[in-house]
Amino acid sequence: MAAQQTERDWVFDTRELVRRPGTMREVSREVTTTEPMGTDVIAIPAGHPVQVGLRMESVVEGILATGSAQAAATGECVRCLDEVLEDVEVTFQELYAYPDRAAHHQQVGSRSGAEKDTSDEDEQRTLDGDLMDLEEVVRDAVVTALPFQPVCRDDCPGLCSECGARLADDPEHQHDVIDPRWSALAAMATPTDDDERT
Ligand SMILES: [Zn+2]
Ligand SMILES: [Zn+2]
């Protein structure tokens, strides 16, 4: 049945709390990702566990979700292309409004657009019946927390621009090559000499 399927996913049941302001429930769950969560360079891979701790509080407008999510992200060092493992732990707080409350909220917001309290609520989340879907909230928090340019270590020297060798393995590494700027000049100089001679 569906109950078995929802056991490990991002949807949490708020049934006991709906329309009962002041009540609260705490749950923790290991969610398995169905698709990568992160950016192109580093992400929690699909099929990996995310530890979610969640407190659901019933308030007048809906259910307030406060919690944390923790998982291991994998990526590639932008300098040497080695694998990067990064523990990511995020916290979040989000109000899931009752659909009728959310509609009211938006009307009020559009009538007095300059109101400060609503200016940062570009996206109002709503409950789907009794269900709260945390995936987008956690995804946004994870994307924000992950490094834009993951590196295997802060002082990773990267790869040799000539041959692609890992400079961390061979710090003395160098090549006896003419600087390409000089060889270009040399190539230009030769025909000019010939021209002058003829
Ligand atoms: Zn590296
Ligand atoms: Zn090299």
C-alpha cells in the first residue's frame, strides 16, 4: 500500500496537528533520495540516505516545520578532479499554510505590496491535504550549503597544464618547453627574415 512507500520519502503526515493550534509532534526519519540533491559539481547522489529530524507545530495559519537534514555529498575537486566527500548538515524552518489561509495571505500581499513582513515570502508553501512535502525545502537548503567550487583540500595544487599530471603527487614536476608566446614570436620572425633577404 501507499503507506509503505511513504515510509522513506519526503512527505510527512500532519493529520494529528491540523486545525489544532498549540499541538506539536517530533519525528525523525531516514529519507532515501530519488534524484541527486545538490548542484552539477557536488550533490547527495540518488538512492542515498538523508537523516531528517523534524518538529511540526500547529499554528493558526498552518503547520510550522522546523528541522535539520544531514547527508554525505560527493563531488569532484575543481582543480584535480579527485573525488570530494563532504558532510552536509542543514537546518530549515518553513510554514506550510492551509490552502485557504495561503490564498488569503496572497490577496493581502498584493493589495499592500510594500508591506515588509511579506516581502521575503516569494513562495508560500501550502499543505497538500494533511501532507507536508519537505523535498524542495531541504533541496534549497542543501544547494545553498554546498560549496560552489569543491576542492579536495584547500591547498590542492591541481593538474599540470602541460601534461595533466596531478601536481600533488609530484610537486617538483616541470617541463622544458619554450613559452608558447616566445615560440609564436620566433615563428613570425623567421619568414620576415626570409622576406628581407629576397
Ligand atoms: Zn584536488
Ligand atoms: Zn606536466
